[in-house]
Amino acid sequence: MSDRPLSRRALLRGLGAGAALGAAASVSSCSLVGSPRPASKESSGKVRLTIAIVPDPSGASEFYRRQFDRFTQKTGITVNVVENPTEQQLNAVELMFQQNNPPDVFRCQGPDALDRFSSRGWTAALDEYATSSGIPARFPEDALLPRTSGLHRNGKLMSLPLVSGQWSSGGFLVYNKGLLAKGGFTRPPETSEEYEAYARTITAKGGGKFFGAALSSARPSDVNALQAQAGPYSIGSGIDLRTGKVAFSDSSLVDQVELIRRMQSAKIFQPGWESWDGARVFTEFAKERVAFYIGGGWHVNEIKKLNPSLDFGVATVPIPASGRGSYYGQGSAFAPLWSMSAKTKHPDEAWKLMDFLVSEEFQKAYFDMFRTFTAMEGTWREARDLSGPEKGIIAAFDASIRRAPSPSTDGGPGVQRLMADKSAKPDLAHGDSSLLAITRNRDFAPMAKELDVKLDAFLEQDIAKISATELKVSRADLTYSDWDPLQNWKPAA
């Protein structure tokens, strides 16, 4: 179970340190990390707001400068930009609050960050502003329900999104049409059995020059991707949310580890994946050394940049030949990104900037520039310039993602605390064990049973510990008997 959805590399790509904004037009100004100008009124009486962002993705600095210039031209409100390297953003914004000089609006990097800032009273509740501005109507139906939006804390709207919830929740198969043809195949593999058979044939044809398949990184997320098509997605994190029971030993997970282990032992995958970073797999694919792999939404544009002439496509992740058993589980409508300071001296003006960031104008411009599917789905579903792979992403996401329960999102404070405690213990995940089974050619089934025992003991102990406080939690909070993994789920009223 992915307790909380992540956006691209822990929210929207996280591409490392970026340079400060260049000299901006008179309506926009720029500061380096930790040196913002406070929100104020200029001598003319116009309001100046401070926004803290990151230079992510490449080209974002110039993009935001242009967008904030347009905002200023429309509203007369000046925007002062504080740009932080991605990995320093949260600490830098926290320091600004501690120094009593916070930004008016800031990029809050995902659910854990929103927990961190909202729990300290630093994020403003946006409900009244959002309702009066008609914000809910801009997003898919029921996307802003408090229990499942991913943007609410304690029933209050504390953030607004940038990207589609699907973009953060699922993956797909990326395939090279030419290499498939060399293997004698006219379509990508549709089942996990074909995934293995195609890869074996193409690797044999390649003779070391190219391979049938590659794994995405040293953490075999491919296992969870395949598992989520075979059985309830939550089993990937060890719990069957239909019953609330531990489930690492469920066949939907064990069988996928065995599949990958078998292929690795037969030297079918492109070698070296154990040391790859997140960019290596699509780089190797762009070099035409891999016929197919399971990738994420942002990979398509990176591949096109690296090899513009490559003829490739996108398809759904293979399912078992016996039939689909589940879907990727989208536990929240969105991952949070934009938040407004509860300490801003200009809340009405700060809201105007927030409103602009989820306007059709801004979100369409973001999609046009970066080809990332934004939270306002009309900006890309209705686009007339979609490439073949982009159309494939939309089709794959629609076909393989369903809304699903997630205690970290829709549960009460007690179970959210339980899930946070669990997430803080990597030894309660299957990553190390499945990686060991795959790379050392060991049977995963007994390891899975040991993990079940370990996780079960932890849950009992942590439930008792949490229940001894003012919070209450039980196994019932991990049980969604009304959830059918083959249907969209919605919490009862």
C-alpha cells in the first residue's frame, strides 16, 4: 500500500539545486535562499507578496517569472520570488517562519510537508476563499471531498494542487516499437506472462547490444506495479485493506517477486540496474538498449528530449493472464503543492495569487511548457497537440487507476499516526527482502511470511501505544469491507 501518493520523485521531479532567478521585469523581483523581502506595501500603495518556489523542472525559473509578470499586470500586486534548491525548500521556508518573515505563498512539497507546516499553524485554511471562487468546479467531481482530497487537514482545506492525481499515482509500460519488431512482436506485452516471454526472446535476439526489459531502479518498484494489477494495491505495503490483515505473503506479491527473480536469474534484464538512479532507465531506453520497461509520467518528455526521432509508445502495465485482479490505487485526489501562510499580512491578495496558480490560464501554460498533466484536467484532455505517447499515457492511466482507500488520507488522526509510524520504519516494507530475493536468487515466500509476523507485531504494539494517548485506533481502522479493488471507491457519507 502506498500510504501517501508521491508526485514525481517525491513530488514533481526533484531535480536538484537550481540557480536563483535572473533579473526580472519590474513587476517581479528575486531573492536568494533565506533573504526574502517581506510582504509589504510599496510607496505607491501596491501590495508586494513573497512566494517561495523551487527551480523545478528545468526552465521553471523563467516560466514562473513570466507567469508572475502576467499576474501583476492583471492585479497590480507585485510578486517577490524566493527560489530555493529543491532539497532545501522545506528547511528554508521553515526558517522564514521561525524568523517571523514568512512567505505569503509557498510551494509545500507533498503530504508530509503539509503535515509539518499545518501542524504548526503556519498554513491558512482556504475553504471560504475556495468556495467563493468556485475552485471545486475546476477539478474532477468530488475531488475536494475533505476525507479524500489529500489537501485537507482536520477537515480544513490547507493546500491546492498543481498536477493530476493520476500523474502521482500510476505508471505504464514504455516500449520501443523497433525493438519489439526485431523480436517478432507487433504489439507490447499485455500480460505478465507475455512480459517475461517477450523479454526472453528480445534479449536473446539482442546478443548483449539490446535487452528485452529493464528494471527501473535499485528499489524494484516494478514489483509493486505488477502486484497492483494482480491484487489489492495495498498489499504492496503489507496490508490487505479489505480485511485489515497483514499480507506480504499474498500470492499477488509473491508471484511478482518470483517473476522478476526468475528473469534476473536468467539474465534477461539489462544488467546494472541495481545501481541505477531514477534517470538511468529512461536514458538507456532512449539509447535503444531496452525494448520496454515500467515507467512514470515524466519519463516520456525526457525520452523525447534525449532521442527525438525514437518511435516508441505507451501501454498499460501487464496484468496476469488469468485476468486483472486490481488497479493502481489512487488514495487521494491530489498531492498538495501550494499553500498560503496563516501569517500573511495580506490574505486577500495572497488568495488572489493562490487562485491564479489554479486558474485555467496558469495550469494550461504549465502543461504547454512542461507537458505535465495538471490538476485541471481540461487543460490536457482537450489539448489538440498531444503526441502519441501522451495519448498513450492518458489511455493507460484511465484504464489502470481507480480511486481506493488509504488510511493515511481518509482515516482519523489515530490511524494516520499509525501509518506514519509504520512508514518511518523501512524494515516493515518488503523492499530489502524482495531485492535480496531477486539479486541473490532466493525464495521470497519465507521472507514474506517473516515480514508478516514482524508487521503484525508492530501493528499490535503501536496500536496499544497510540490508544494509550488521547488518540484512538484499532484494526477496524485498517479495514474497508466495502472496497472492491476492481471498482472506484468512495467513503460512505
